[in-house]
Amino acid sequence: MAFITASWNPLGDAFYRSTELYEMSWSLRDGLRDSLVAAFFMVRFQTSTPDLSPLSRPQLEIYSASGGAFASFPWKSGPVVQLGWTVSDELLCIQEDGTVLIYDLFGSFKRHFSMGQEVVQSQVLEAKVFHSPYGTGIAIVTSSSRFTLATNIDDLKLRRLPEVPGLQGKPSCWVVLTQDRQTKVLLSNGPELFILDNTSCTVVCPSGLSPQDGSIVHMSVSFSYKYLALLTDTGHLWTGLSTLQVSTLLLHIHLFNQLFTCLPRCRRPKSQQPSVVLMWDRLLLVVGVCNETIQYPIEDPCVLVGEMDGVRIISSSNQELLQEVPLVCQDIFKIASMAPGALLLEAHREYEKSSQKADEYLREIKEQSMLGEAVRQCVEAAGHEYDTNTQKSLMRAASFGKCFLTDFSPDQFVTTCRELRVLNAVRDSSVGLPLTHTQFKQLTLQVLIDRLVYRQFYPLAIEICRYLKIPDYQGVSRVLKHWASCKVQQKDLTDDAIARAVCVKVGDSPGVSYSDIAAKAYECGRAELAIKLLDFEARSGEQVPLLLKMKRSQLALSKAVESGDTDLVYTVVSYLKNEMNRGDFFMTLRNQPVALSLYRQFCKLQEQETLKDLYNQDDDHQELANYYVTASYREKRLEGRLSLLQSAVDEYNKAKNEFAVKATEDEMRLLRFQRKLDDEKGAGLLGLSLQVDTRGGTLLSLGLHKQAEQLYKDFRVPDKRYWWLKLKSLAEKEEWDELEKFSKSKKSPIGYLAFVEVCIKCNNKYEAKKYVSKVTPEQKVKAHLAVGDLEGAADAAIERRNEAEMGAVLSRCSPSNSLVIERLNRARAAIAKK
Amino acid sequence: MAHSARRDSPELPDFSILKRLARDQLIYLLEQLPGKKDLFIEADLMSPLDRIANVSTLKQHEVDKLYKVEHKPVISTSDQLCFLIRPRIQTVKWICDVVNADKVPGKSRRYKIIFTPQKFYACEAVLEEQGIFGDVTIDEWPFYLLPLDDDIISLELPEFFQDNFLAGDQRWVRTAGSALHLLYSLYGPFSKVYGIGRCSKMAYESWREQVEEGEQKARQAEIGNVFLIDRDVDFVTPLCSQVVYEGLVDDIFRIKCGCVEFGPDVTSSDKSVKVMLNSQDKVFSEIRNEHFSNVFGFLSQKARNLQTAYDKRRGMDIKQMKAFVSEELKGLKQEHRLLSLHIGASESIMKKKTKQDFQELLKTEHLLLEGFEIRECISYIEEHINRQVSMVESLRLLCLLSITENGLLPKDYRSLKAQYLQSYGVDHLLTFSNLRQLGLLVEQQPGETLTVMESKVGKLVNDKTAGKLTDAFSSLAKKSNFRALSRKLNLVPKMDEEYDLRVPRDMAYIFSGAYIPLSCKLIEQVLERDGWMGLEEVTRLLNGHEFAVTGSSGVDSKGKNDTQRIILVMFLGGCTYSEISALRFLGREKGYKFIVVTTAITNSSRLLEALLGNHV
């Protein structure tokens, strides 16, 4: 126990400890001197400062937090002003000309953007990368003393801040603050302090800091943007809330030669008292509220990285975490502590030594009924400890204490156990993610898995997902997706091998989209692989967009058709229409009947001409002819109509549809015929519909019998129909004499029953009766019935001795026709007898 | 009805939710465009909309004026226009014209297009082409299903038929799938899905896809089995004259969206009356499924009953009279009104249908179905054409002849066609081309058997001249094998005994005992066999595409519980009232309850009018 507190240093009523995280496994030639270092979270990037000598290009090196090399390559672009990391572990290199280059962890270039046109003329003097709830942002100040901000580089919106009065060149120091959802810049120019926001530039004065205290040379803001520290050239250190309102500390420190960095940190979350870490060449100073300081000597040049609960001190040989000892750890490990946790730990220690003292300690805790609290303390403290042995002894003590408790929820214990295992795994120097428990909680597991995935620790990530039982959709599948996207970029493997490997691993895990993986493969220029991967995609609709992008339009079309989604088919069709020349386009459609009919439907309504071309291409003469016929209806002029019909005839001929040829030719003849008639007689027929019979009927009704007869002869209309028509037309015009004449002109091919019926229809019973006698015997009964002559009908039926007909007559009889009924019944009986 | 029916038919699910859902969705969409607005409604959406939300509901949501889309320039003064339309290119083009016309004088309005039941990419493409994509906001009103009655749900998409079967345009398949999915999510899970036909299969697959995409919720199923059937599986049934009351009313007066307009000849006044025809109408609900020959007797009985009820008044004291007036009189008056309407309608039908020609027409139809005296039938049809009785009727008989006879002899085909063209106009050349494509009216291929056709298709597949493949396929698919099917399934009952239409024996009663509708027979057989087992020959004749899938929900067969006996039948391409009557009969016989979902209610005239080629 004594050795745990050995590294503790008191500061006021708190303690600070520094824990060694890693011995750096890198070997740096010149240490960290002359390097531009960006260390965000766990990863560190190092480059030699841009060298003026053209011979030696600066080197860009990327290491893990434990010093394991990720990438190293010579820098070929312009001079770099600032390096930084984004929240998704991408490296930002801000160049002097305002270009920002983005690399991934492995040093491969991803994209770039510019910080604005203005920067191109005036160089970037200084830049800062900052993080806010909106993502990763960049702030720059140019040689024309203007600030430009971008709050989120993934959704780039550049904001040029107002001019700062009296500022020449760069300010003496500045920070970016995020307050009330606004991003502001705090800067000092000599003794003056300004806050710069979107619209204005305001002079501010931190309370308690008088202008006599000198001009501000350094400022630093805490991880949470809550606290601010200012250092003046006279050695005054001011700390307080970043709103500049409340000062908590004003301290005069003797200035050593040069100050490198200062970082105020939030101390205990409960007391909210900040402390500041100052670093000079050979000295690290922690300044607390109580005006006390702790001094750490340092040998090497170091880099400080502020975290939410501590500061990481990176030197060329090792990395340490300087943090305030968490309260619970203080309680347990403080010398002579009587906290329940401390007693429990002691009790367990005695128990392991098989000493009866264990019982005494336990009894003491129990007497205060603090055993539950004791267990909780041990578990919590274990979470904050970095050394696995300490973790173990604390957890064991907790588990020991738990035995004496009933009704104690094991949740906290179990969760902490699991989380510690995960944390220990990722802290391992081969992985190099030195997360504290607090950071882990803040970061969330999801992000941790992302971080592992960015570093390509796929097996570990999957292991963690499975261990913590994260649903596949958020866990394993996500990792597999990243893995597959990474796998397809491996240049040394054949397409087949990769496709197979991906398929075996990914299988049909939920939420992994093969089309996404394929898209990645295509991005890397492996079209063949992309197609192979797409084959695994179960939903054909998903495959289409990528296939289109890959210009595999034929395949895209057939996949779209397969998906059964006509909208998708249509999307592809309209894409193809613009992409291909007409011939190829039609050929493609020809092989896809579904797409073809869809397009035809569209053309019918939108592009009639295209429709014609389509049929032409297909040599579909039948449809082409139909097209001409349809077109002829729309044509008002006779000549136009005839020529279209002639085209139709030609096409029907090609289609060997003789019937249609003849029908169409007839139609043309009919048109000509009526044109002639119109010219001669002014009958005004042209507007009429295209029916031979209607024409004939009209002619008849106009009394143009001769012409009508001519028409029928010309068109070889069967006699029957001619008779029907003439009969009807005469009856309608009530030309009864004419009708009689007609009936006698020759033997009617339609019989005379028709005459009877037509007359009845025209309500002329008298005329109808004239024809009854002419009706053939078979139809006599019907004819008599039609004119309502029941007796006649009965006579005819009896004469023909037809029972069915008699029945028909009977059914029409009303009781008043008793005579007829009687006769019929008799006749029926007579037949029945036979 | 004097049926030996099972009395334990299960209760139907409540479909009024569908209406409420649609109304709420529409109101939500209307509120997306706050302030007063004029609403333009596609003509054939008027009636369905009326069933969902009446004018006052629309007015409540700041709809100022209502217009019918008439493809004419608009005269609205409102600065917000809302269009409620089907996803049709013509209508979208018209909207483009409206918007572009406003642009000329620089009038600025807000436009919103609500497509129902969904939008199509082609429509958006037109908007884009016309340069107004940015000027309008687009929404979808997922109004897939309109319950017409307790057991009839319609998609109200008549164009489904010609788009899908004639033009081969499959854009509505997904709509059908979505409609099924809506039913599934409200009343599912289904325990078994059967189907036959290419379109059915695609609709089924589209639905499955949507099920897999969506989340699964365990619910109490309200619908047991589902049967999907394509209209082109059975063209015979819709081509026959309907003789069941509801079908007859549809044939003669045209029921529109569950509502019929009786003209002056029915109402025996000078006004027309619109009547809703559904199970709420007590008189109608009793006669709708009856063969027409029974209807008069029923109605007169009803009239007598009514008279007796009225007569009760006599000899009542004041108190009884008061009770009578307050309780019964209103119901009796209502019944009286309906009764007189239906009697009027029946008279009007009688006038039209009991004439000699109708009897002969029916006789011809029955002969065609049986396959007797074909020569006589042909000459009857010839006369029909020569006398220009009715363009559509003639066509109907021709089609019926062709389907039942497996195509016409080349000689007949030519001569009938020539006569038809001379009688009704040469422009029907295109009609014939359409009918041929659908296989409704074809020429017999001399000596060509099915196997020859098959090998031909096989060759075509290898040749990959796929454009022609569809034609070949469709002509093969459309190759009717009615005669063989009729024998296999016993569709035409033996005529040796008298068929008592008052006490129907089987579903044939809907066609006077002459023919059991193929579609309904298939459903009966499949339900009986719980699949297609033993029907292999039949499905081969129908050109396959049959399927039977047990639901993933794994509803265990808890015996034959109530839900299992609720069957949803979905007709893709429309169904007739006669078929619905037949299914109702089947349900009563076997203790099922059928719910009919159809893309639209159809009949022979609607079917054929959709195929006429003489309109441009």
C-alpha cells in the first residue's frame, strides 16, 4: 500500500499522481526536437519541421500512443503550419496556403479542401484544430490578421470573422472557445484581450486581472471549454471560467526562461476547481487553487496532451499520465484511511493471510453498516487504477465483501469487471489506447470499437463486441463491414481470393451491405471484384446504382428488372438513354422485354417518334403499321391520313398480314369514295366514323340508294348485311311502300321474320303483319307472337305439332285468352297421346 | 335462402380502419400546405375520395374550392394549388402546362402534387423535363385500399388490367404488393399464401420483400389464408353475361365505386337517384347474390311483408300507434323506398333482358361453354355483327368463341373479322391486334399442338431474341385450353337434370347452372387440397406460375380455428360481381368467409372497352 501512494503529491487537499503509461517503442533520431507534433487522444503524429533545404524533405510519421509505427512517408506538399486529428481519427495537415489535407491513420491520402480564397494570397500564420459537439473544426489566422473558422470539416462552412482593431500580424496568443453553441475566438494583442465572434469583436477584461499585470503571452482552455488560464509576461497566472467572469486563482509565479505550454484542467468534478500544468524546459509545474505548486523535473523536451481527466506527458522515451487521484482512490489508499473501502481492502488482505484480523476489520465495517458502501468503493477504485495487480486486489476485496451481503445488486461489479478487461486489452502496448475509465465512459463503447476499427484491430474489435454481447447489427456487423472494405483494398490478393474471403467471413450477417463493400472495391479501381461482390448482394435493387456507376449498364438493367421495381428499371432506362447512342440503347432494351414495354408505354405518351424508331429497330412491322394507323386518326387532312395509311399498308405487307393490308386498303378506298361523294353531292360524310355500314346507312337515309348499292358492291358487302341495313334504314324513315317494294325485289336473304321484327320495333304492327305470311314455317310462331297475334301463333304451332312452340305461345297467354289456351291444351294432349 | 349452409362462418375483420387510416394520411398531407388552397382531383378519384373524406372534412382543412381535373386551363384564383392525382403522365403533363402558364405573367403560386397511391419515377422525369421540378412539392398518399363493402376491397385501379396484361408494363405490381403488405400489417400474419399467375407471383415477391424490410410484430392474425390470382388465368368468366342480381345491375347500370345511379326509368320519376349498394341496404343484401329469376318473387314477397307491417297500423290504439311511428315507421319507410327502387330496377332489367334476343344470347353462350353446335353459334354471332346490335357485345361473343374453342379456324377468323370491321369500323383493326396479343381472339395454328409451341419457345430462349420471347410466351400463356380445363375441373355441370336456381347446388348457379367459374373453382380446389397437389395437369394447362407458401409466422394449425377460415382472395386485373357471389356461396357451403381484394371491379364491357384500339 505504501508504494501506491509513493507517487502521490499533495496539492492543497488533493493529491496528484503520475502513472507511466508506456515506454515508447519508437526510436527517434532527434527526439522530439524540431518536430511538429499533433497528439489527439491516443495517436501521435510527428514530423520534422519543414526544412528549407531542398535536399532533405520533411518526414511524416504516424505512431500509436505506445510508439508503434503506423506509417511514415516523406512530405511532398507545401509547408505545414499545423497538424491535428479529427474525431474519426483522420489526420489534418493544414498548409501555409490554407489547403487542408486529410490522411487516414495509415498515411493514405483521403481528400483535401481549402480554407478559402483569401488565404491563398495571404498565408496562414497559425492554425488550431478544435473539437466541439458539431465535430472537428479548424481556425486559422492569416498574415492579414483575419480569422477564418470552420466548425465542422465534414460539412464545410467557412466563416470569416470580423477584423480585430489594431492587430498587426498574428496575435500574441489565442484560443478557440465553444460556448452557448457558438464558436468564438479569444485572443490577446499586447495587454488587450478580445473576444471575436461571428459578428463582432469585443474588448474584454478578465475580472481581477489589472492591465498593470502585463500583456498576456499564453492562454489555454480546458478540455470542456469551461476553464481558461492566462499567463502574462510579468508572470501573473490567471485562471477562471472561460466566460472570464469568475477568477479562481491569481498567482504570481517566477518566470523561468521560456514557457512551453500551459493547460488548465478540470479537477475533481464535484469541487470544480481547476489546476494548471505549466511546462518549461526542464520543469513541469502543477498549480492549484490553493496557491500551492508541485514541481516535476523533466529531462527531455516533452509534449503535453490535455485530456478530460488528466494530462498526458509524452517524451521521447516514455509517456505518463498526470492526473488528480480520484477521490475514491484517495479514500482507499490514503495513509491511515478509515474509509470503509480501505478497511475492506485490509480485511481481504488479512483474510488471504488467513489472519483472524480479517474478521475484526469486517466487523468494524459492518458495525457502521457500511459494507455495501465499502464494496462500491473498491469496485469504483478498481476502475480508476491502471495497474492490473491493484485492480485485481480491489476487485477481490469487493467480491470478498459481497459475500457478506444479501440483496446486493451485482451489476456494478459485473460491468466493471467486463469493462476493465476491455480496457486492459486496449491499453496493451500492442494496441496503444491508454484510456482511463472515465474517458471510456465518456467515449462510449461504440466509439471505442470505431477507434479499434480505424486502427484495423478487427479481431480484437469483434472479440470485444462478442464479449460485451453487443447486438450484431451495431457490433460485429459493423466491424465486418469495415474489415471487408479494407480487405478489398489489398492489392496483393486476387479478386477471387478476396471475394471468397469476404463471403466466408461476412456470410449473411445482418446489416452488412455487399453493395457498400463493392462500392469500396470499385473506388479502389477493382471493378471485377466489385461485380463479384455484388453477386452476393441479396437485394438486386441495391446493386443497381453501383453497377450504373461502373458503367455496367446492361447488368444494371437486368438487375433492376430482377428487383421487380419498375421505378428502378425506369431510372436505369433513362440513364441509358442519355449515356448510349440510340442504336445501342435500343439494342439493350431489346434484350429486356420488361424494360422495353415500360419504355414503350412512356414513349406512347411522351415521344411518339421514338416509338416509331423503336419498332423500326426491331423490324416489328406489325406494331409499326399499328403505329401508323393510330397516327392516321390524329391526322385531320385527308391526304395526310391517306399517306399514313399507305405507310401502314406497306408495313402490314412486310409483316405478311394480308388481312390487315386488305382492311387498310379498304379503308383508304372508303375515304376516297366518300371524298368523291362529298365533292359530288355535298353529303358531308368526311367527319363520320369509319364504318362501311354507317356510310352506307347514311347514304340510304339520304336517299342515295344508287350510291349505296355501288358502295356495297365495291366493298363486297354480303347481301345479308345490305338487306339488314336497307331494311332498317327504310323502316326508320317509315318509307313503308319503299320497304314493301324492297321486300319483293327478290327473295330476302335474311328471311322475313326480320321484316316483322323491324316493323314492330318501329311500332308499326300493320306493316309487320304484311310480312307474317312470308315467314318460313319454322319461324311462323315467332312472327305471329311478335305481332301479338296469339291465335295465329297457336294455329301455326298446332299445325306444326311442335310442343315447345305451343309452350311458348301458352306462356304468353293471359287468362282472357281462354279459347286459345283450351285449343292449345287440347292439341298438346293429342300429341301426348301419340 | 334455403341453403344447407354451415352456420358457423367466422366474423370478418373490421376494414373501416383502412378508411380512417387513409383519411388521416390525407389530412396530414393537406396540412403540409397550410392556408387556403384549391384542390384539383383526378376524375376517377372523385368517388373513392368521397368514400374517405367528404367535402366538409376537406373544407375543415382549408380546402377552398374543389375542381375535377379536366385537362383544361385552370381558372382558380387561389395562390395555393394542390393536385390529388394518379401517377399518370398525361395528368402530370397537364400540371406542367398549368405551372408554365402561370410563369408567363409571373404569377407566383405554391403547387403541391399528391400522387396516390404512389409516385412513379416517370412522372418526376416529366416534371424535370418540363423544368418545373423545383416549383412543385411532391407527396405520396398511400391510399391503396378502399373497402367497398364488408367483404370487398378495391384498389380502384382499372388501368392495372391493360397496363399489366396488354402493355406488359409491370409498374403496378409493386403497388399490389404494397396493398397486400398493408393488409398484412393490419390483419396478418397470414398462415398460407397460394397463387397462380405471373403477376401474382411478382406481387407476392414484392410483398415478401417489404415484409423482410419492415419490422416484425407479433399480432393476432385476423386473416388466415391468401389466394392471389391473375385475371388472365380466367378470361371466360368475366366474358359471360351476368345473371345474378348484383352482376346484372353492374352490367346494365354500371356500379361505380359501390354506388349506382338509377335513371328516370327506374325511379319512375324525372329524377335520377344515386344508391349505395352494399350490405347496409337490407333489401339489396338479400337479393344481390340471387339468380335474377328469383329476384322478382323475392321482391313481391318482401312487398307483401311490408304491406303487412304497414297494415298493423289498423286497429292500433293511440299509444301503439305512437310506438309504431317512432320505432318502426322510419325503418319501414326506408325499406319501402329501397324496395321500390329495386323493383323499378328489376323491371327495367326485365324489359331489357327477358326479350327474345337475350334468351338467345344466353343460349348461345351456354352452347359455347359446353362446346355444342358451334356452327349455329357462329352464325348467331355473324347475325349479331351484321345487325350491329352492339359493338362490345359482338366482340364479347367473338372472344368467348375463340377462348372456348381454343382459337378460331382461319377461315372463320378472317370472315368474322372482316364482317366486324365493316360493321363497326376499320379502326377496330387495332382492337383485334390487342385481342390477339392478349390471346382473347386468336386464329388456330393449324396442326400446332402445345408441345410444338413449347419447343418453339425453348428455341427462342436459346436464341435470346427475348423481345419476341414475350410475344411467344404470351401467346403460349394465352393459349386457352378451356375445353380440357372444363373437363378436368368439371366446370360445366351435366345438363340432363333440371337445375333448380332457387336451391343452388354449386357455384354454377351464378350462370344459370351452365358453368362454374374457373377462377372460383380453382380457389375451391386449392383450399380443399391445401395446395396444388393433384392439380398438376390443370396448372400445366394454365401455364403454371402457381405457388403455395406457408407463412413464416409459423401460425400453428390450431385445428381449424376461425381465423383459418377467413380467406383473402386477391384478383390482379379485376373481378366481377358474379365471381364475388360465387365465392360468397362457396363460403356459405364450406364455412369459409371470403374477402375479395381486387384491382377494380370489372365486367365484360369494362374488360373489352379497355382493349378497344379505336380510341386515340
